[in-house]
Amino acid sequence: MKITHIEHIGIAVKSIEEQLPYYEGVLGLKCYNIETVEDQKVKTAFFKVGQTKIELLEPTDEESTVAKFIEKRGEGVHHIAYATENLNESLEEAESKGIRLIDKQGRPGAEGLSIAFLHPKSTGGVLTELCEHPQ
């Protein structure tokens, strides 16, 4: 697997609007993109910190995985995402090494990325996202 960098850190929040004053006013970061990812039932907001992004995830449906995460664990770090050069090959490699996959193949994510998740039960308790930038 060829990981090139940490693409982003996903943080589950109840309300992006309520969190913006902290990220922009206190940390001095600039929100450069807000978008809704319908099939994941989330609204996302992105901030750039060097090469890495912070992604706020607000559930748009109480049945979304992010809503369930917040209900169970509260707001906070949801996942870490790594950029990889070939997402589907990386998934095959991870599975061949005994890692449980949530997604068997890449699917559309925010900012035009192809994304897939590895199950936290086989990654030391950390929900791991693999991302591939469009060519």
C-alpha cells in the first residue's frame, strides 16, 4: 500500500455552524468548502492546516452513521483519512493482510475523492478512511 500523506482528520459535530467560531475565530483557520454528501447523510466543512485538512461532519439524518457515532460517543474525532495512490489495490492489500473492510471498493466522497473505510475492530480502534484523488 502506498500512503502519500494524511488527507484529513474527520471530526463529528452536532452543528457545523456552532463550531465555526472555534475553528475560524480561535484557531484562525478558514473554512474553504461546505458541501452535503447525500449518500452518507452528512454535511461537511473543510479547513486546511498545512497539507492536511480538518473535516467537520454534521449528520443530516438521525439514522446516519455520524449521528449514531455522536449518540454513542459524543462529538469528537471520528476518523483519520490517508491518501493512497490506488484505492482499490490498497483495499485488496489490506484485506489480504486480515483487515476487515467496511467498503470493498471505492465510492464517491466529499471534494470529489474516491473513498473507502477500514473497520476499526481491525485497525486498533481507529476508523480509517483511504482516499484517492481524482486523476
